[in-house]
Amino acid sequence: MSRAFVKESDQDPGALPERAVSPHPNFVTARGLAALEARVRELEERRRAARAASDTAELAVIARDLRYFQSRRESARLVTPPARPDAVRFGVRVQLERPDGAPLAYRIVGEDEADPAAGLISYVAPLAKAMLGLHAGDEVEVAGVRAVIAALEG
């Protein structure tokens, strides 16, 4: 139903919006799956503590986050990269060499595991999409600069 037809008085003022779930398949690395499982355990512990403290506001936040991470854990599809990849694939670490000689490295991971500052990019990110299927020696554009794929690691 459109929100235009919902009266404000019909809404729970304490209700939190659900966390958005990606429409893409939930591919995960072993590390990503372990992180999802750890997050669910952590939230379950926080829920026990919040219940003991009768902290209803915290319980609402935890319940929403727990629904999200349990859903992500249940929909996770573990992908194990080959030990010696011959092309850029999910889970593979890609070492790039820019013209100025500065090295860059990215591992292509699932959406929940992505952390670009740590060199972990989601497989649906534009850079990952541009690299998928490429081989060592191929070129790819990174932030407007052409870079060469120097090496691939599983």
C-alpha cells in the first residue's frame, strides 16, 4: 500500500525502518560468512543484556538489526575462490599497478563484507564489475587512471 494512504495515527511512533536488503545474490567469502555469524551472535548477546535492563529502545534497534543479519546469514551463498586464479573472480585479490608505480590491491567480496578503505570491494561495485573476467596483464580504469592487473591471488 502506498504511504500516501497511511494515516500518521496508524503508525507506531517507536517503529524503526527496516534495513534495506540488496536485490543482488548474497555471495560471501568464508571470512564474510564468519563475520555475519559473529554479528548475529553479538546481537543476540546484546538482546539478552537489553532485555535484562528492560531497555525497550535498544531492543527495537537490536531486533531490527538481528532480522537483517539473520536474513543475510540465511541467504548467504559461500563462494570459494580458486587457489591460483587465472582471471578476476569473486573472492580473488587483484593487485594493480598504476602508471606512477603506486600499487593498489583489492579483494572482491560480498556486499556486507565490503570495506574499500581496507581494500575490500563489493562484487557489485563499478570497479569490481569492470575487472571481473580480466586476466593478469589486462588494463582497467581506476579513478580515471589506467592500471594494469599485475597479479591475482586466491
